[in-house]
Amino acid sequence: MSVNSIKHVTYNETGAAEVMHFSHSVLPTLKAGQLIIKVHAAGVNGPDIKQREGAYPPPKGASPILGLEVAGEVIAMAKDVSQWQIGDKICALVPGGGYAEQVITYASHCLPIPKGYSFVQAAALPETCFTVWGNLVNRAKLKAGESVLIHGGSGGIGTTAIQIAKALGAKVFVTSGSDEKCQYCLDQGASMAVNYHKDDFVEPILAATHAKGVDVVLDIAGGDFINRNLKVLAFDGRMVSVATQRGAKAEVNIFSIMAKRIQWTGSTLRPQSVEAKADIAAGLLAQLWPLLDAKQVQIRVDKVFPFDEVVKAHHYMESAQHRGKIILQLGEA
């Protein structure tokens, strides 16, 4: 084993969580604009599960190792990196490779750890903050005084979206899969939470908005929720799709889009360009990070697993019991 090798999660074939095991390898050479982070904590996210199952292959040139967000310390930099110093404590969006002792990412995709945050808390921020900000703010243009429906409000994306939408001055409606999860969403700041296993969300939200509907829908569901989203959207409403947990296909009532002048967009984060992700990071640093520093926005960590228990962490994610983020701890908390 090389003295420069790092421990990381790998798998020889796609499949259930048990295919994961540990191996050692050497990091590639740094490219311009990149740095190396000694990882203290890494976030566990839905795309990690899909990649392990073979449904979400990494983009060309990205590390095949799982993990899209980390927190840790800068230990090496390319010569052209000037915004960080060796020893800086940061959190970062990574193109892959987060489930490892060290990871390479772009300096422009890194952010300082907010005041008072541990490595574990900071590792919960990048993937969901980049996703929510890029879609809810940059694409949907959600602003103060508007209303938003957030599906899956108790998960990592949902928890972050509730916090950000509230901070923007929007009224928040959510759906979630149990009464307990709905109560969690209300505790996070939602004005209404609908258990979609028990009730259709359309009528309660239309009633709560005096038949106007919501200005924005942040959709992680897809499938059979799409036409219901169109029903619950107000005139000139915006729908942003970021996942397809209920299916990637839907038979859509196009006339609803036309009649209400609805704008429907969406994105996936990982394949976006280095520059696009850097733009999102700049927006986060300028507008969201001061709120994190001031504790006006607080993203909840649900459960922390030691690095060696990565299989258990994935089982927990798949159980859908979590309320907030799931974190792997590799070093100092």
C-alpha cells in the first residue's frame, strides 16, 4: 500500500448497500483551480443511493467514489488557488469522492464553515444548499410575500428548502409521509403540512390560499404528483423539478400549463459546469451564509454514523425514517 494512499468506500458491482466495502487508492494530480480536503465528515444523499444501485453514474471525469459533500481542512492546493490557505476549515460540494479520507474539489465550490458549526454540521450544508438555492432562488425566483409548496419536507432537501424559503419571507406549505414527519415540518417553520399517504394535498392548499394556489412548487416527486402540482399552482406559477421519487414519467395536462401561464423547469446539480456551480456558491456566500452565521437558518442533522458504518447509513437513508441530514463522521466532529 502506498504511503500516500487513502481509505475510501468502493464497490465491485452495483446493488444493495452490502456491496460497499473499503479500499485504498491514490488521489489523482491536482488540476488548476482545485484543492485537497482532509475529510472530517461527509453527507449521505439520495444520489449516493442511486449511484450505488447503478441508476446515477458519475459524470465523465468525476471520481467514481460515492459522496457529494464534505467538511474538513485544506491540506493542498493548486498553484493558482488564492482564496484559501492550508489549514482553512471549509465545507464543499464535490463532484464525487466524498466517502474518503481525502477528496479533490474546485476551490470555487468551497465555503467557509459557518460560525459555531462543527464539521458534522457543516457537512450537511453543501449538496442541499446548492440544490435548493440553485432551483428555488435562481430558477424559480421565489421572493418575499410569495408562497411555496415543498414536497418531501422532512428530508434533507425539504428541511433545507423550508429554512431557506422562510428566510426569504415566503409562506411554506409541505407534504410528507407521516403525521410525525408533518409535525417535524411544522416545527421547522412550515405553515401547513399534509400527509400525502392520508390526504390529497390539492384541496387543503387551495383552501388555505383562498383558491389562489401557490406561487412556486419545489418538486422531488414527479410521476402522479405533476398534474396535482399544476392544479395547486397559481396563475403565473413556477414549478421546479429536482428529483423523480414517484416516477420519471407523467401524462401531463398541457392545457393547465397554458391556461395558467405556468413555467416548468428543473435541474440536476452534479452535471453542471464548474462555472455554474461557482455562481451558486457565490450566491450562497453572499446571501445565505450570513443567515447561517447568525443562526437565522439552521439545517438539522438527524443522525451521524461512523465512517465504518456506511452500510448502516445507507440502510437508514433507504428506510425514509430520517428527518434532516444523515452524516458520516471520519475524524474530528
